[in-house]
Amino acid sequence: MKIPVSVSEIGLYAFSGCSRLRSVEIPEGVTEIAGYTFEKCRNLQDVKLPENLCKIGQNAFSGCTALRRILIPQKVHRIGAAAFENCVSLEEIVVPDPVRQICRNTFWG
């Protein structure tokens, strides 16, 4: 799924539990992924985060059990608590130097 470029904000729980969602491309205008946005999207495998992203909220991708790889953009300065909790298939995580805060249980499980 490609989110339209006109979208600048994705709210809490926006796609939570979308079991058929397999991939998502978030547009450059989005600077924050709110908490629980993609929580329990069990078939989500591929996520393209925008370069302008600054913050990933708590539990944003928790329970995305099919997610294999996540590349955090350079402008991200904070990754919320349990953001990738129970992402049991994660094989690669790239966290850039500018990240200042990785909260508790971010990659737990």
C-alpha cells in the first residue's frame, strides 16, 4: 500500500490489526509515526519509511511478526517504547547515529 503524498500525519492505531497489509510506503510529508499505528499487522513484511521521519511512537510496529528488515532514516531522533516489540522475524535493523533516544523494550522479543 502506498499512502498518498497528501498525507502529513498518521494517527494513533490508524492501521492497527490490518491483517492483510503486507507492505506500506509512507510519504515524505510524514514526520512522525504515532503510537500503535501498525500494531499487530501480522503480515506486514516491508515498510519504506520517509527520509523526513523524526519520531517513531510507542508500539508503532509491535506485533508485526512478519517484518524482516527496518531501516531507520537519518532524521529520526527518538524511537518510542516497545516500537518493534515482538517483531520476531526481524533479521536486520539499521539505526543511524542521529538517534538520541531508544526507549524501553523497543526491540524486546
